[in-house]
Amino acid sequence: MSRIDFDIAHLLAGTLVLISFLELYQDRLYALLNVYAAHAFVLAASVAWQAFVQDAPHLYVTAVIALLFKAIAIPVTLHRIIAKLGIHREIEKVVGVGSTMLAGIGLVALSMVVMLRVTHGADPLAREDLAFALSVVLLGLLMMVTRRNAVSQVVGFMSLENGLVLAATGAKGMPLVVEISVAFSILIAFIVIGIFLFRIRERFDTVDVQALDRYRGERR
Amino acid sequence: MTVDALTGVLAIPAIAAALLAVLPGYRLTARINIAASGLTLICALSLFVRRPATGAYLLVDDLNATFVVLTTFVGFTTSIFSASYIGHELESGRLTPPFVRFYHAMYQVLMFGMNLALIANNIGLMWVAIEMATLTTVLMVGIYRTHEALEAAWKYFILGSVGIALALFGTILVYMAARPVVGEGLDAMVWTVLVQRASAFDPALLDVAFVFLLLGYGTKVGLAPLHAWLPDAHAEGPTPISAVLSGLLLNVALYALLRFKMLLAVNTGALAPGPLMVTLGLISLVFAVFMLYRRRDIKRMFAYSSIEHMGIITFAFGMGGPLANFAGLLHMTMHSLTKSAIFFAVGHVAQAKGTQRIADMGGLTETHPMLGWSLVLGVVAIAGLPPLGIFMSEFLVVSSTFARAPLLALVLVFGILVGVAALFLRLNSIAFGQPRGPVGKTEASYVPMFAHLALVLGAGIYLPPALVAWFQNVAGLLG
């Protein structure tokens, strides 16, 4: 593989990690959605680049799914939902921005240490990709635990899934079954979540998940 | 495509799900649900007689044939219980007809997902199937749309998705480890190919992969630090789903773990998965038995008991070796049968009493003798008293551990005893003493409950040599 191919793949995957960090400190829902759209857009570019480099045309399908579905359809729909519910200013963080960012840096360092150490047999492109992908996955997890708002938890989950797609495309020649199913599962997951969001609103007058805690099974 | 048993195990639930999604009427759909589950069971049983060839996607061997038969059997009996349970929910207005239709369709999708996960030969396909099964149960847990049900479903969804995401990452890592040896493409995800070539895989990559898989699928097994979704999901969903969750879905996730454990066992350089599973199993056991004491909700209590027993089973498989694996398999079978029988009883009890609060139940053996005594029998069985089946399997787990790691066995025995005491403490206030709380009538279906308990009792007294030989054979496969 030529040097420039590697560098571009590296750049795109690195950008994905950076955008994950951007997501961590957004404090308005609309802004968060825009950042998520950028996240999905970079993912699409990265997958398309992998398709080109690996000469694997089926990966273009995954790239198109990422672009149309994740970068456009989901943010637009969530925008509408937020507008409908009138909750665009509600983001309740459990942990402050500073400590969240520090934790994020720690997680990225951790994934670099773990993945680079165990993958020295693999080719460099897959190696770096995997390390970045794990960072994105862990940052997504971090976002899910540091937010109370249902919508931002969902966004955290979706960026976690983006990390998984990055890992799956980085693993050269991985059967298409998995990529399609990942896209599919997001679709299903999204429907489920959509239903829940509406019901949560219907029942609680808020999408703040903390409201749910009051009803924990045994505090009746 | 030739019609064989394998097609049947997958096609019948799929077709039934499509049918049930469009057909109206509770009586008809409940019957179709039972019939479809029964047919699936027959197909599964025929796997013992004639075994289809192994393909790139599907595989049947002695290990998963056992799991498939157990799954379809409990699926069938639960569908019978579910018919009477759902009938009562319709009458009492907790569920409306559209929801019942949705429920029945989802029930068959769940069966399809679990069967597919069990017979998948492709680790990617297995992952997809487990995710599908998880999503259907999420939908069913939230079906009552109360505050508690929504919270339970949301929690289950979030924790389940995180678990399933970690499992996918582990699956990708296994592919990465296999690729240099097996080559690119489909073969590098086919389990039978992987297990033949695993000795040449990069051990470090396999280690990391297994940690992700253990955390991911371990969440679905309900192992202790990752169990938070389990009690809520059991307590707030419809009781047939609690029975299927406890009796089957946890097993399916454990089965996925076992497959990967077998993969690591082939590779001499990789870490031994045993100690990790032993640790998680013991933590789950000890944690769950102490949680049993302060439970105020009857379904929640038995959910913690499920965590306890999944801990014991994971522990047994983690110890490994022919005897411990045999004990683990037996315990898993007995636990599935007993726990679902208990949930059948609990479902009817909760309907008769109109509540799940333990404080509002009392003297059940006086007010509802049949239900009360079968609940007592179920709890005696799950507590592991002789001569019932769980006594024998727990005894085997403990005695095989004493021979190899006496200290671990002490912890194990301590946990089991604390659990027994907690169960009897609660049972005493539920089943005996002055009748408390409302006394409603219930049209219970006793057949599934008694069938399960009879099997557990029978297995405790006399285990047919053919069954023993079969389990020994499967235990040998597990290594």
C-alpha cells in the first residue's frame, strides 16, 4: 500500500475520534445532532476510502448507508422529534465537561495501548483503524454514561455503532453480512428508541431519563 | 432447498410470526402460537435422529442439539401457559387486542432468533440472531406501558445494546485473528473452520477478543457487575416472557460464550478462559444470594435467583473438565425447567392476588392450594433440596470443585446455603401463615408447570443411562 493511502485512512479515522470528543462537550441538543451528523459523514468518507483502498466495491454500499441514513435521515428525524417535544435546551450532564474530557483522553490512551500491543501481527492500516475504532466505541460509551437525557444517550449509542462499523470495514475482507446487519440493527434500534421516546414523553412529560429512576421497581 | 429439520426449526417460527402479526382474535392466535411452538419442538427432536449436513451458515452438533431441544421444549410449554395468562390479562384489561397480536408475533420472532443463534455456524450470524432476540424481548418487556415497564425496557435496551456492541467488537477481533491463517472472506467467520485452525491464531488478539465477548455476552447472561437490567426486565414484563428470559435467553447467551471458550481452548498460547468465568460466576452467585433477602417483589426475587444459578452454571463451565461440564449442563437444564415452572406459578399467583408485592401475599397454600403447593414444590426444587434434580446437579458441581479447588468450593457452598435460607424465609411468608391480601380466582393452566416439575423430580430420582451418556458426550465436547 502506498504511503498516501495509509495517511488518508489514518486522517479520516483520527478525525472520527476527534469528533467523538466534540460530541462529549456539546451542551445543546441541536448542536449535538449536528456534530453527530458530521461524525457519520466522516465515517462514510472513511468507509468509502477503505472500499477504494481495499478494492472492495461492496463497502461502498456501507458508505452510502452511512451517508444517507446516519448522516442525513437520523439527524433530521431527531431534529423534528426534538422540535416537537420542545426540549432543545435540555442537556443534563452527570459529570462536568472537564472531567469527562479527561476520562475521554484516558480511554483513548487505553485503547491505543491495548490494541497496538496485541495487533503487531496485523497490517498497519487495520491496526491503526482498530485502535481508533475502539477509541470511538469507548467514547460513545462514556457519552452514554455521562448524559441523563434520552436523546443524547441515543446519540452516544449511535456514535458507538459508528466505531463498530469503522472496525468492521478496517478488517479487510470481512463478509458483507455483518456490515449490512449493523446498518439494519441501527435502523431497528432507532425505531425502538423512537417509540420509547414518544412513550417516555407521553408518560413523564420529559425525556430526562432521571425521571425514570423515580419509578424503580421497589420504591413504590 | 430440501426440507429438513433445520429448515423447520427456523421456518416454522418465522412463518408463524408473520401469520400472528396479521391474524386477529385472541383464541385463534394463542392456538396458532401453541401449535407452531409444538411443531418446532418436533422438528428439534428429529435433530437427534437425522442430522443435516454442516454448511457455512448452519451447524448442528451434539452440543447445540441439546440446547435447541431444551429451548423449543420450554418454548412450547410456555406458549401453553401464555395462552391462559394472556387470556386473563385481556379480561382484566391490562392488555388490549392489538398488543396481544403484537405479543404473539414477537414471541415467535424471539423463538426464531434463539434457534438461529443456537444453530448458527457463522459467528456474525450468531451475533445478529442474539441481537434480534434481545430486541424482541425489549419490546415485550415494555408492553404494559406503565412507568416501571418503560423504565425496565429502557434500562434493558441500553445495557443490552452496549453488551451486544461489545460482543460485536469481540467478533470482529476474532475475524482479525483468523484472517492471516484462514484467509479473507466468509471462511474466517465460520465456527467449524475457526476451531480447526485456531491453534495458529495470534493468541494476544484472541485474548482481547475473548474479554470483549465475555463482557458483551456476559451482560446478556446476567453475570454480576453487568446484571442491572435483569431484575427489572423480569419483574415488569409479562410473566411468560420472564419464564422464557430466565429459562432460555440467558442460556443462549451462555452458549455463545461456550463456543468461543472452545475456540480459545484449542489455542495453547491464549489465556485460559476458565478462571475469568469462574470469577464472574462466583461474584454473581454471592452477590445474588445476598440480594435475595431484601426483595419485596416476588418476580424480582426469582430474577435474582436466576442470576444466582447462572453464576453457578458459568462457574461450572469455567472449571471445565468432564465432570464439571456435565454438572454445568445438567444444572442448566434443571434450572431452565424449574425456573420456568416457578414463573408459571408466580404468574398465576400474581394474577389471583392482583399484585406482585410479597407483603400482600400470605397463606397461599390455604387460599389457592394447587398454586400454593406447586409454588412450594418449585421453590424447594430451585433451592436444591433432595430428591429433586437441582440437588443432584448442585451436588455434582460442589463435589467436582472440592476435588480440585477446595477454597472455591467453600465460597460456592456458602453462597448456595445463604440462598437457600433466603428463599425459605420468603417462601414461608408467601405460602404459609395467615392468608393476606386479596383473594381472586384464577383459571390456571397447571399442565406445563406440573410437566416441568415432574421432569425435575424424575431426573433427581432416576437419570436414564442414555441421557447420562448423552450429557457425558456433550461435556466431552466442551473440553
